[in-house]
Amino acid sequence: MGLKWNSKGGLRLRVSRCIFRSRWLLLFTILLWLGGCSDEPHLCAAEMTLCGDRCVDLTSSVEDCGDCGHSCVADDGLVGLCVDGNCISECEDSSHTFCDGGCTDVLSDNDNCGSCENRCRPTDRCVEGKCEIRPFVVENIDAISAEGGTLRHRVAMVLDDEERLHVTFVERFSDDPERLIYAIRHNDESWTMEVVTEAEDQLAPRIGIVVDSRGDPAISLYDEQIFIATRDILKTGWRLEPVTDVETDDEAWWTPNALAIRSDDSLCMAFGGLDNRVRYAEEFEDGWTFEILEDGPTLGSFGIQVDDADRAHLLYTAEFETGMLGTRLMYAHQNGQGWEMEEIDHLGPIYERHLALDDEGGPHIVFEDTTTWVLYYGRRDESGWYTTPIVADEGWSWGDTPPSEDEFPSIAIDAEGVPHIAYYSHHEKLRYARKVDGKWDIVTVHRGPGGWDNLRYTWPTLALDSQGIPHIVFRSHDQRQLGYATMVVED
């Protein structure tokens, strides 16, 4: 290459033929290099695909079946084949089935029960390829601290956000005054118990318990008037604050048998009395307000729950007319402007009933019809209420001889809207029922040592934890201990 003046007085670059040859050689070398680094599939045959630096047939490659890197080979005894881009797998153990990249026994695998991806609920285990309710583990809680004592009345229980059980119950020693006891089951499975108060004479047959956002309990009780018991500020003892005034309300024998808590930790309750009125009370900063929802005769227990909008839902019964044997099963709920009252059904005397809400605020109920001793489950949807008997034999109909005499029900609803119920059965003692796909699954939780009536007053209380596992607290057969039943989930 050299410089030379042209005829017009300018410089002209002269490049030798050698330089031109070098330029073409360089360009050819670059193209060869780019071609060798390309991963475009056109470098493989038409039926092949480039996976990394290999051309493979995705329809038959065991290492790349249907897609690059999708292997049909597993580490647990699988013999894998690739046919038409799909893994066709065989397990070395002929009793196992290939599911989701591995071999498993579908007769016992809770995640693949009976077939691949058929996952059992946390409350179930896989037995012979079918999801069955797990067995309950029952323990006795040493609730009575001296000989001669007995437990009385229904036990109340609630789970807090840390899934600790808070329990309250009444105990009595011979002719001594009754005592209200509070118990908590810690996460290390130990129990702590303490006396809340000693009654002047006799506590009401219904008590309630809730837990606030800090995990502190509040208990409703009746001892000549309604009180709310809470821990003192140092949590070293209990303080009782009256809700009603015994001097102005002495015409009513108050029965605080339904207690609920709102999102701001304020309380609300439903109760009645000998004057047969249905009452609702709400707690505010300056005290309690009271409403009479129904002025007619009422009897038995109440149910109360609060939804996510802090609106109360009540369940109670009232007689048809004065002097008539029978009751109207009633549901009432706040709608933001007032109360809506609905009659669910006309039945014989109903003494025990319980209410629960699902995640959408829909009410679910359970109640006993004492004319047939059959439990009924009910729920409300857009079309209204419907009720159905809780029996294992779905062919049973009203009017038939009931399969057993059932009473004292408690209900809870899991995140999927499935109802769970604990109750006492004359034939089967303490039982648990769960309705899935329109069918009731019922198992016996606990039997006493003998005698048809040895668990007659178990009064079970049911709660579900975050996995939907049931926890049941009840009075044991000898009436001197609390019983606690739950499922052990190890897998």
C-alpha cells in the first residue's frame, strides 16, 4: 500500500492485490467461525433438534423427551422410554406406579392415592388406594386436682393464631361452690391450668371463650349476673367485669351461652333468660349496648359468629306458639342497616345447636331434633336454607328408625367449605363426621370403658387448625377428666 498524488492534486490510496486477497480470506474465516458457533436448528437434520451442542430426536430421546432436558430417567428404580415425545415409564418394582418423575406405591401414597395426583386431604391417609379419615389420638387431661370432684356443663374451647388450645370448664367438689377453670395447651403439648373464679353458688350451664389478637382469652360466665373474665394487665390473675346489672335485670335468669369477638377485639354475645327473650349485646368503649331481637319464648343454647365485616350471625330457637310443643329454628344476621330474621325450619324441641361461618361468611349449622334424636346439618346459599340428616347411610329418610341417637353437636368449616362435626352418639359414643362430595364420612373418636351411657354428657367442642385438622375437647367417661382428641399427621 502507498500514497500517490493524483492529477487533480489529491492523494490516492493504492492497495496492493495482496491486501485484497487478505480481506477476502479474513471475511471467509469470520463466516466460518460464526457458522460453527450458531445454535440455529437448521444446522441439524429436519427431524432433529439442537439441544446444547447435540442434535437429538425429541420424539425418542430418553434424555430429551419432548423437550430439551426433559429426561425419562429417575433415581428411584425407574426404567424410562420415550415414545412420540412422551415418557413411557416402567418401575423395576412391578407393584409401583410412575407418578410425577418417580415410582410410588399408589396403595399408600397420600399424594398419589389410587392414581397419580389424587391427593388425600390432611385429615386423611391413603389405605389400599383409598383416602380414609385418619385415626384419632385421645389423651386424658388431669383436670380435677382432688378426689371427689366432677366436671359439669359444656366445655368451651378455641384455637389461637399460634394454634394453642384455650379451654374453659366448670368443676365441682361435693357440695362446695363451683369453680371456673381455664386451661391452655402449649405448643410443647404441656397443659397449664388455673382457677378463674369461685362461684357464689352455681354457675350457669353455658360458658363461652374467645381469644383476642394478642392471644389473651376472654370468658363469659353467669354468677347471679353476667361477667366477662379477662387476665389482668400483668397476666398474673383474673378480673371480672359485670355486663348486666343484677338489680335492674333480676327478672331474667341470664344465660351467657354464646360469645364472639370482633376484629377490634371488642366482644358481642347472645343470651336469653327465664323471661324467654332473645338478647344481643355489643361491647363499646363506653360500655355495653343491648337489643331484644325476639320477645317470644325461647329455649336451649344459642350460636353466634362474626364475619369478616364484623357483622354478627345468630342461631336460636323459639316456640311456635305459647303452649305448643315444637320450635321455630331461627337465623338472624346483621346486614349493615339492621337485623334480618329468617325461619329455617319447624321442628320438635331443639335444645342443642351450633353455628359456624365459612370463609365467605356463609352460615352452616348443626342441630339435634329431640323427637327423632337425629342430628341435622344445614347451610344457606342464594336460594335459601336446606337441611339434611347426618347419617352414614344416605338411604335413611325422616320417619325411619334413626341409626343412632345423636346429640350435643359442634361444627367447624375448613378453608374448602367442608363441614366437620363432633357429637355424642348413644351407640358409638364420641363421633366425628365430615361431608365430602355429598357424602358423610363418620368415624368413632372414643369409646368409654363400658355401659351404654358412659359418655352421655361428653359435650364435645370442635375447632380446626390451619391444616383443617380437627381438635376436640370433651368430658371423659368418668366425668373427672377432660378428654382431648386430635389426629397425628406425620407426612
